[in-house]
Amino acid sequence: MTFARHLALQLVDPRGRADRRDFLLAALALFVLQGLCLLVLMRYDAEAEGLWLLPVNLGFVYMAYAATSRRLHDMDRSAWWMPIAIVVWALAGFVAALTVGLVLGADVLAPGQPGFWTVFACLLSAPVTVAIWLHVTPGSDGSNRFGPPSRPDAGQGDRSRHAPPALLPAE
């Protein structure tokens, strides 16, 4: 399978598995695609807001969902945890903003105010932590309930390449 086809599969098909390298490449590809969309918008002096951008944003959300699903599958976890986590995250954000607004006053939540940045930082801490976890946690060794590893050299062989020679099992 060619690199481009493999990468496209990571972005459109949520089935199967993606090791850390594949997930990182998918994240970089999404970043580049979003940058290209921004350049196109700038080239045509288009506003980067409004309802007309909804299909573009939904496309990026789906591609991120597909890549993250594959990464969770590589760690032998179901992708159904994502919607649950998003609902909990949204409710926590609502409660945090409501609490700050009620305790300190609604004007504290105006953009640029310390309350706004505090709530914003609290809301970003969970997704950043999850992103780091997805990038550093190794996948399960060998085949799991979501299929074989995405690459033949992924899994145990992938980790043993980086282990000090004294820690490698004797052959």
C-alpha cells in the first residue's frame, strides 16, 4: 500500500488500528490540510466564519474521529469512549463557566478577562492530556479484537528496537 493511500485510509476509515507513528502522521496531515484551507480562504479574502464553513469543519471533525478511533483500537479500547468523554467534557465546561459566572459575575467571563482565560485553560487541560496520552501510550502487542497491527513491525518489535541491549530477551 502506498504511503498516500495508507494515510488517506487513516483519515477516512475509523475501522482497524493505527500505531503511534500512524496517528502522528494523521495529526500532521490534518494540520497541513487545515493550513491549506486557511490559505485558500486568505487567497480569496473569504471570511473564516459563518455557516458556510460548517461542512468543512465537519469534514475535519470526522477525519480526527477516524484517526482517533483507529488509535484507540490499537490500544484495545473502543471508540465509543469518545462521545462519552465529549459529553462529560462539555458538561464540565458548562458547569465551570456557570460557577465562575455566578460566583464572580458574568463580566469576569468576557473575552480577555482573567475568568475567561481560567475557564479556557481548564477546558483545554483535558484534551491536551488525552492527546499526549494517545501519542505516548504503546498499542497492544499482536492482534487484538480490532484486528492485526497496522504495520508488521508495530507492537512488541517496535518497542524492542528502542530498548537498551541489556533489556532485550536472549534469543
